[in-house]
Amino acid sequence: MTIDDQNSNVTPLDVGGPITETYREAPGNIEAEQGLLGAILVNNRAFEKVGDFLSEKHFLDPVHGRIYEACRRLIERGQLANPITLKSLFDQDDSLKTVGGAQYLVTLAASLVTVINADDYGITIKDAFLRRELIELGEQVVNEAYSHTLELPAAQQIEIAEGKLFSLAETDNIEGGLQGFNTALIESIRMAEAAYKRDGGLAGVASRFQDLDRQLGGFHPSDLLILAGRPAMGKTALATNIAFNVAKHSDTDASDEKACVAFFSLEMSAEQLATRILSETTNISSEKIRRGELSSNDFQKLVQSSQDIESALLFIDDTPAITVSALRTRARRLKRQHGLSLIIVDYLQLMRPSINDKADNRVQEVSMITQGLKAIAKELDVPVLALSQLSRAVEQREDKRPVLADLRESGSIEQDADVVMFVFREEYYLDKAEPVQRPEEGDERYHERHDKWMDLRNKAHGKAEVIIGKQRHGPTGTVTMHFDGATTRFSDFIPEERLPDRH
């Protein structure tokens, strides 16, 4: 066998031959960059068309970016930016020598055709920058996927990539800015019309608790609502009731389309929340359901109820310590698939900020979380109801009703929230305060104190208060509700004088 025979099956290398792969340049438009800079140097008003969305980093040629930034500084100081005023700044700039020094500024201004298309040039430059960023992000994703590490599993890499992609879209969004009052007015009238046509006159998502909806006007899209309380007050129970009430009804009373709710439960499992909803709908104690202490009739009620409510568009995510970016990603995905009417987070202090956000202390971390939740509410145009713990300061006061200062890391939460509500059940504290007879106390005095305690307890039995401590859209106040501890069910409170006579 000859050497030629041996090499006959070997694929030849393209050494010295024609290059089959084409070289791909990074996206960019030098002509658009030159055209925009020329327009600005001739007429500084061209900067007004691009100044709110274009910056130095968006230019492919770093020299063009430096010229643009110098123009921006002069214009924002109220000075004129042209080849003459910029000449002294660039005479000693080494980066400009390769393109002709300060004379290049004159060339840019002289080559201008029109300033009318300045904003089109700016959009073209920005679009090319975004595509370059996408290419770099894609390369990072590929390289990280090839680099297998135990510290960064694939699922977390996906979250990081989605977070970076969202940040790119959010940070460099060209849309937005000032809008005419007539545009905002039309949107306000549209919202009022929807509330007028809706049963009950609500502008937002109805919780189906009449007094609460009357006080809040429903949960408004893009709002961050905080529901806070001490342990055992019923925060999760009320949030679960609201979630199920919204999910089992249509989004608007004029539509058959069901509302979709995303419930992010960082404390309880999905099964525990489902048990609470079953308990609420069947009036069977959740404790009995968990222990299996059910009669055949109870079991039939459970089966029937599960068949009735299984079509509700209530989605539960019980991932512990979820990040803001992961929550945003999953909520956006759910909105694309089913639409989205309400997001509930149980609870705020168990969340973590996005992976790329670094906080020096807990207060700063909570601030990042609340700002992230508010951003999600605005981006997806849905209300976000986040539960929050209260500090122990409540327990030290005689009146245990919470106030805004009782919120943990209260500054950031109170600042970012549109509505702050507190759940308070006086019955819980009265049950722990049953008087005991003192050694030096007579029977009569003890019975007098005990009777007074019993009277207070009877008045508080089955009652819960939702205290609205802050509301941007309306007044603050207190809404009284009924609470059944066995089934963890909240309902509208009906005073005795409105109850039918008993025979």
C-alpha cells in the first residue's frame, strides 16, 4: 500500500486553500454613528431626540462614544457643542489622533445630510448595541453550560441567564418617558369604565370580601400590597382565602375567562395549602383532614369538593428561599401561558434578592426584595400581595394592634408598598391572658376579673381585624371580618343586629 493509498481516506485540511467560513463582524453601523454625531454638532437640539435612551457605551466605535459623551456634558451644562468648543478637549486626546485629531469633528459636521433622522440613527445604534450584548450573553451561557460545576447546577444557570436577559431588556428599554396628559386621562377613563361595568364597582381584582373590597376598591394592577401580622394571626389563611376566591371566579364579571393566581409559598408546602383550601370549602377541620379522622360522609364531601375546585387557575410554587429573579421568570412564563391576575408571596422575609444583587445588611436586602416585587407588579401589570412578619415590639404593648413601625425593616417595606394591611385577632391574645386566682385575692374579686375577661373574650370570639395602615388610592381604616380557626376560613362579618331572628 502506498502513502497515497493510505491518505486516500483522510479528509484534507484546508491549509493554503480557500477559507470556507465567513468572518462575522459584531453588529454595528458606523455610518449611523457618524450621521448622528454630525447632526448633534450642527444642531444641538438633535441631542434631545436621543439623549434619554442613548449613552456612550452604545457606540461601536469608542471614539464616537467619547465624542457623544463630550457633547452630552456640554449640552447639559447649557453650553454649545460644536467642532470649535470641542477642539480644545480633543487636541490632546491620543484616541482621536488615529482618525485625524480634532479635524475629525469638522469632517463629521461637514458630512451631515439632515438632522431630521437623528432619532432613527439613535435607534439603529441602540439596536446594534443590544444585539452585541445578546451575542456576548449567548457566549457566556454556552461557556458556563460547558463548565460543569457542583456550585452552579444547570437550573441555576438558567435562572442567571434569564435574569441577565431580563436586566438587559429592562435597563436598555427605549420605550417609556414622558407621555401627554391626554394619554393618561384616556387610560384613567378606561379603568373607571371597567369598574362601572363590573359588579360592585371595583377598579381592581376583587378579593370577594365585600367590606375589604369596598375599602380598597379591589387589588389594583401594578400595586405592591403588604399583608403583615404576628404569628398565628392568620396571614397565610387570609392570603389563601383571597387566592382561591380570585382563582375560582372570572377576572371580570362580564367575562367567563377565569382569573389566574400565582401563589409562591416559601413557608408551607403545596399540599398544606391545598389542605387548607379543602378545609375551607368543605367546613371540615384541617386537623381532621391531616390526621385522616374522617367519616365516610366527610370523605365524600372531600372528593366532591376536590372535583369542584380542581379547575381553578391557582398555581402554587413552594420553592424555599426563591430569588426575585426566579419569581419574575416564573410569573412571566405563567402570564404567557394562562394570563395572570394576582401574585401572592408568603412571605417576604424568606425571599432572597436576585443572584447578582449584593447587600451589605439585612435592611438593604429586604429593600432590594421589595423594590424587585414592585418592579414585577409594574412590569406584569398585576397586583402583588406579599406577606410580612412583624417585630416583637407588638407583644410589649398593652394594645397589641400593629402599626407601620412594627414592620420588620419597616423603612423599605413601608416606602415601596402601595397598601399596607395588618391582620389582628384579639381573641388570640385574650386566650393567653385568662386570669388566674392570686393567693391574696378573694373569690369574689377573682370571679369579677374572670367574668370581665369572659365578656371581652366572647365579644372577640370569631372576629378578626384587617387594619389598613397605608393606602395610596384611598383612606385607611379597619375592616372587621369573621374567622373560623378550625377551617382557617375568613368571611364577611355580619353584626348581630343584621342577623335574622332565632326561634
